[in-house]
Amino acid sequence: MPLRTYGDFVSLDTSMPPPLVAEFPVGLHAPQPVEALEARLVDQAGPVAIAPGFAPSANEGGVIPIPPARIPSAPEMLRDDWGSIDGGTALVQLRPLLDAPPWLLAEIAPEGVRALRPYQVEAVRALLAQESVLLADDAGTGKTTAACAAMAALFQGRHVRGALVLCPPGRLYHWAAHLKMWAPGLAFSVVMGNSQARAAAWRAPARLYLADYAALAADQDRDDLRELDWHFDLLILDQVQAVIRWPSPPLKALMNLRARRRWGLAGGPPHDTEDWLALLRVLFPDSSQPTADVTLSDLRQRLAPHLLRRTKDELADQMPRRLRQELWVDLEEPQFGAYQAALAEERHRLAKLGSAVTRTHIAAAVRHLNRVCNFVEDTLDGPKVRALLDLVEEITAGGGKVIVFSQFREEGLARLLSVLQAYGAVLLEADLSDDERHAVMQAMRDEPDTRVLLADIAARTDGQPLDQASYLIHFDLSWNPALRLRAERRFHPGMGPGPPLTIYELWAAGTFEERLHRLLEKHRLLPGDIPMETRPADLDERISVQDWLREILEVDVVSEMRRKPISRRPGSGVLPSTSLLKNQLNGLSPQRLMEGVAAFMEALGFSEVEALREPGEKGGDLLVWREGPEGVERVMVRCMRGEKDVGVGQARRLMKAMKKQGDCLGAYLVSTSGFTRSCRKFADESEGRLALVAGAELYRHLHILGWF
């Protein structure tokens, strides 16, 4: 198609008059002109405002307001936006041209506008100026926002009548939220779910289709979709750096698409010849391809006019110092089935406890459900894992380093270490010695190939900030946002010079996490709503036990439950026999036993409980603390399961581990049986720093709660 140039503006249609000039304000008092494609509904005399980007926040600097609720199915979404629609309605064809998005309306007052940042304006210009563009800015700089704004301008100028956005599954919610914000007059269909739901979404009378790469590959060859014409005016490929490395069928499906305009979004440019060649095939499928002996320099030179690349360091003065984004994923079968079974189990357990339910019981249930959401059972796979990999791929493609937080060891950090080993992952656990901790931190600072730090959310640092890692990802989430903020502050205690900090949180849609998010938002307890220095204890009571039971876990609580009588003659005052006691305690699962120990410690006044390692058949470790008159009192708890009495050697090992924690006042050693005489003597001589809890005392407490 012939081109006509107006200054540095390229028009796609030689019959069109010179374009109108739209102003994209980059601040309330500093509008910057952008030569946009013609927007016929806008009066040239009136300024045009590009709207919502980042709302100012005293705590975060700027937050993308991503809706937490699930995306409705395509038919629900269309009914919500447009009313009842059938495929032949002319309104559907005209609506994107009749309803200008709010940011294209001249009458919007400037004080009501959230503006694009200057570098995003430059990105919009680049996308509008050419048919094929690779926008390769660092992760977290707002490429999705720029792409949505540019696409809306194309629709308004009638240069695009149909578009397709492809992204990994973990980005579908992200894109849908941005489309609703930046292109609110555009009817779009989200292709997700089972094959029947996807077919309905492809056939929906939308102007834009949003799908993941695997869904496209699966649906292109389906007999029931043969009638579809895979032709679009605009194709947007998100996180293209990962896609070009995939084998067919996803890559093959891309080559089967026809699209005049192709935009790729990536966290950085390719690094080797093979990736550059694949990128050329994706962005320029109809052009002559380089020969096999082409050099890397030749490929870079060929793509240079179509590449826009900026780093966070370069854009630091235009970005908020701290940005937080939520990424929502859907659990797939069989993981969702396992989640539903776990939820039913926890609801039943909590209902049986009745009025004896405590926050410790709630915390144990939530941790159980969190673990189920992390991974597909007995695998290293899952939607959260894939979303994490996509993020790490994008971040490291631009040369960035990232910290990944998890609450769990075996069900979190240990598994993720295998998943992320290819990215030079190292592990920072809570019980490392000072020398081990320093070595891990120095590797992240100094070694270029060490790009991922897997950190226990309770892990301490070496006291120095880790500015080299300007990305943080919460793989699983403690309900208390102050715990997340505290972990973030350990690595980034202040926001001095250097690249801005980008924080991602991974949430599972359609689970208790969605209901938790809704309640936190209602009470203004999301991380962006509370001061950075907030202590976890300050928020403990902000969500009541009844809130947890009714609104989050949706438990039908019975206020009074008849407890099962113990197997002895009532009123005898005699404890169960030693053999019965041991059988009862040892019959509990490892997780259930540790929940009992946590409940016992809560009865002693320790309201905060943190697992230091995943419980096993021989027991587990906890870190518990409470607010005392002289500050925080923190102690370590070790539970040991076994038939034999615990000896003094185990007590000495516990005291060593307690000292490694650095800030513990003492330790509790809990046994399902008893203790040897030498162990009791060692505790007596510890000057109150070691307390022993035998199985009889633990059993008595659990029996009061109705566990036996």
C-alpha cells in the first residue's frame, strides 16, 4: 500500500486529508502534542485527553487499578457492555466508531484525567507510525497501556476494524482490564475456557478478540470453526520473546494468521541469531526472509527501524518509584478439582470446631489452600508457575534481576528452584547462617548469571539493600499485606536513585483468594492502601474470624458442636493411657499435628505463627511471636513425633537453630511422647530459654478444642 508522509507522520491512505493533531497530556500542566491518525469525532480546536494510567498514591507512587473480579465469559461481557446482541446487529459494527472513549472527548476536564507518561506517548507514536513494530521496553514500564491507547486511536480513525491480541494465559485478565480502561468503547471477546466456550467466544460479534497462544493453535484446525476467517487488520503479540522459542503448533498458528499490522511486545530484544530470525518471521511473514548465512549484525540492522527499546534506568525520572501490579490466573483441571476438595475439607473441619474456631485454625486452612493453588499435585506445573515463568522470561530478557517470595519451603521455594534453575536461581531461606546469607546476597549483586533470588518471606538479608533486583514477585500471598510490605522493605528499605521498583502479585481467580481480595479492598487493606511502615500486628484484628468464615471461606459455622467423648470412664480424672495418647497424636497427619501445636502456642498468647519448614513425618518447626511490654517476644517451636522419649541431643540442636534465628528469646520443644531425664535437666539449666511440652499436655489442649 502506498504511503504518504506528513512530516514524521505516516498515513496509510493516500486519499485521506492530513491528520488532525491530538494532544496526549503527559501531566496536568504539560500537554505534549502527538500526531495521531485521524480521529473524525474530535474537533481540532479542542484538546484531546488520553486517560487513565496511574493514579497518584502516597504509598506506592502509582498503582494500576486492575479489577480483581473474574472476567465474565464473552457473552456475559458483551451483554454487560452492549445489551443483547446478535451477530447481524449493525450497532455492533458501528459502536466503536460512535462511542469515543473518555480520553478522546475534548470536554473532559484536565483534573479528571490520568495521563500517559512521556515515554508511553513516544511508544504510541512508534506504534502508529509503522505497520510492524517491536516494543521492547523493560517489564513493568506500561507497554500494555501504550498498545491499548494506540489501538484505540486506530479504531477511532477507522484504520482498524478488526484486531486480535494474543498473550500467555496468565495475561488474559491483565489485558482485559487494560482494554476496559483504555478502550472502553470497544467491544471485545475473551477466548478462554473449554472448547465450547472458546468456540462461542470466537463467533461473538466483537471488534477485538483476546486469546492465548495455545488456544489459537488448538482452535485453528477445529472442524466446527472452519468457517472463521483468520484475518485481522491488527495483530498484537504480547511477550513475544517467549513465543518465538516455542515449537509448533503455536508458532505455526501465528504464521497462518493474516494481519496487515503486527505489533510485538517484549521485555527486551532477542539475543541470538535464531531468535532474531524467528522474530522476523512473526512480524514480517510476507517479506523475503534472510538466507541461512545472515549475520546477527545484519538482522539487528534490518529490525532497527522497527524496534523501540528503553530500560527502566533510562525512564526512571518519568516513572513512579514503586509500582504494584496484580496478575490473575485461572486454575485448570485437575488442579481446580483438588482445590475444591481441599476447600470442602477445610470447611468441614472449621464447621465442626464451631465457636472454638480461632485465627490459628483459619491460618492453617488458608495455608493449606494456598499450597493447593501453587502447583498441580505431584508436578512442578500449574497456571501460577507458568505465569511466573512468563514474567521471569520477560524480566531477564531485558537484563533485569528478580526476587521471588514464597511462604513455603517444600511446597514453594524447593519446587521453584527446579523450575527457575535455568535463570541462575539461588535460595535464601529463613534459617541460613550469616555467612550463608551474605554469600547468597553477594551472588545476586555481583554475578551476571545469577538473576533470580528465591526468598522465604521471613528470610533476613545481610542488612544492605539489593538494588540490583528491581523486580519483586509474590508467588503466593500471606493474607496480611503488612507481611508482604515488611519482606519488600528488607530488600528495598528506601527508594533512592536507580531504577523504579516493580512488584507483582499472583492471585488465583475463582478461589478464596478472589473473595479475600474483595474484602481487603473493601476495608482498604491492600498493600497500596496502607503505610509502608505498618506492622503485621496492627492489622490482625481488621478482618474478624466471622469475616473469614462467612465472606472468604464461606463456612456454614455451627455455633455449638457436640464434642466426641474421650475413651475413658467419665469423671475418673484419669488421662488416657500412654499407648492411647500416642496413637491419637501420631494418627494425625503432619500438617494437622502442626496446626495443633500452633493452636497450643496461640493459647499461650503467641498470636503470630509462621512455619519455618514444611511439616514431615518426624515433625516441623514454627516461629511464633507476640507483642510484650518490652516489645516483640519471638520464640522458636519444634515439634517431634515419635514413639521414644526425646533426648538431650535434640534439645541442644534446637537451641543451636534458635540462636541462628538471631532475634529469638527462647524455644519450645514439643513431643508427642515425653522427654528423657537428661533432656529435662538440660531444660531446667537453660535459665528459662527452653520449655518442654510433653504429649499429655498437647493432647489435653487438643481435646478441649474437640480434636479427639
